[in-house]
Amino acid sequence: MAAKPKLSFYDVKSKKKFETDTYSVRQKGTRFFAVAKSQSGPHECWRVLGAEQAKKLK
């Protein structure tokens, strides 16, 4: 299995950006999101993905 590309996320609680390749792709309704664990706490950071991008990352 090929390594996932790094995506950048913005942590709203700590107000900092970070990059990671450990995330999951989730679907809510018709929207797709990349979800990563925050580097500064126990919460999750969500990033909106396009349908084509989500298809490539799954």
C-alpha cells in the first residue's frame, strides 16, 4: 500500500497549522473530510475534501 500524502490541518483550539500523513477519510452526508488527531490535545481536526480528492485518498 502506498504511503498517504501529507495534508495540512488547522487546529482551531491552539490556532496553529500542522502537517501529517496520519489521518482518516470520513463521509458525512455528501461531504468528505480528512480527520487527524490534534498535536496539541485530545481533540480532532477536520479538513474538507473534494469528492475526487477523497476518492484518491481512500
